[in-house]
Amino acid sequence: MSTAFPNRTSGVQVREGSLRLKDGRRLAYVESGDLDGVPVFFIHGNPGSRYMRHPDDRITHGLGVRLITPDRPGYGLSDHQPGRTLLDFPSDLEQLANALGIGRFSLFGVSAGGPYAAVSTWHLDDRILRAAIVSGASPLKRPGGMEGVNRDYRNAYAMAAWPEWVLHPLLAMHDRQVRANPDRALAAVMAHASPDDRRVLSDPLIAAQVQGWRREATRRGVAGIRREAHILASPWDFPLEEIRRDVDLWYWDGDSIVPPQMGRYLASRIPTAVPHFLPGGGHFSLYSHWRDILTPLARAGG
């Protein structure tokens, strides 16, 4: 089912819907941009939700991109999938593409969504036009895996390896604090952000968008982000060397959450990698480079 509604910031139509998967779970999603354009599945970060995207849909529409953003299991309106792994996601994505009548498509994974873009590009192969991994996490359990990560996120990545029953109450407490005072939570992010990230987040539309997708992520609890922490701390268990489609890797020197060394590791393993390692920037540079990131994904379907 789906309903259409206008995006008040741009006047471009947005469509929201949900799908019942083969195993009975509900998968929620949002379509935005040019609804008749080149399909690009956008895979959100952690925490994130189907509402994560650039707030000005005119950019996406102008590039002829049909941006489709699903909630991963346990996020937003998508049902939790206990025990899910990284390798489970391509099936959800393929079922959604089939339900929408989409044959081939591009992928755009950001931050914690990067590993899902990688595994889907490998697993779905012939259906992928092109992929982009933007500030995307790499496998953490490797020599130098934490190099360049700031102290707060180094601790967070370490905690991700804890048993889920230990992690759950800590995540729930943090989530209550964020939901009770979203402005304070955003201020805390900006306090540790790079100068470029602070400029990006000072845009009221972007700030509101970030707060919106963060709030939606845990509307039904923290089970999704709890499982996601476990997945980030686990081996990827698929061969990056077998990826055959072009994969744009976008990383910025100013990012201390997912520093460029993570992207360089992926570039050393993915034979079709197209590296974009840029000065300055930060973890929210997807907003300031939205057009640059989407352009090759749109052209791949032209």
C-alpha cells in the first residue's frame, strides 16, 4: 500500500508505503525525487530511518532519481528481525524491488548503511547498475580498524561487541534522553563535529531533517539499533573481491566517526572501487555533496 503527499520544503511529490515480506514481516519505505526516474535505493545509517535524505527533494528530482529508502528491520515502521545478519538484507531489498516492479537499480549506502550496500552489490550483482558507499563503515576487527576514530565513537564501536542483553538497557536510556531533548542531542553532536559538519548542521532544514529521521528510527524501541551494533562488530562473511559493479567510495578527511582509512581498506579489497577521498568535510558531508554522489548513480541508468 502507498499514499502520496507533498514535501512542503520543495513541492515535489513523495510516496510512502509498506510491503509484507515472504516471512510475514512488514517493510516500510519512502519514495522521493522523480517518481518516474532511475531507481536508487538509499540505505540509511544507524540510527536512521526511511526519512533520511537531503531535505530539498528538488535536487534529487532534477537529477531524474527515484530515491527509495526502506526502514531496516527494527527501525521506524519495519518489523524487527531477531538474529538478523548482514547477509539477510539483500533478500529484503530484492523483494521490495520486485514489489515495485523494478528490474535494475543503483544503491547508495551511508555510514552504517555502507556494509549493506556492499553486500547487496555482491549478492544481487546482475540487478545492480552502480553503487555508492558514503562515509561507510568497514570491518572493524582488523589491524588499524580504529585508527582516526574519535574517542566517543571508539568507545561506541567497542561497546558494539558486547552481548545484546547488556547493551539494550544502555541504548534504551540514551534513546530516552535523545527523545526527551532532541535539541540538546543535536548540540552534543555539533560540539564534537568538524567545522564543515557544524556548517552543514547549522542549516535549519538539515537540522530538522536529522532530528526527524533520528526520532523515527526508534519509534518502537531500540531493538533495531541494538542488533545493528552487533552486526557492525561482526565479520562481514562475504568476499569483497567478488564485487563486479562500480562502487563509488566517498570519504572526507574531517570525518572522525568513519575516517578515510575505512574507505581505503574497502578500496584495497573492491576491485571496481572508484575512490573519492576529499579534504575537509565530515560525517555529514553527504548533504553538501548530495548532487555529486547521485549524479553517477543516475547516469548508470541512462
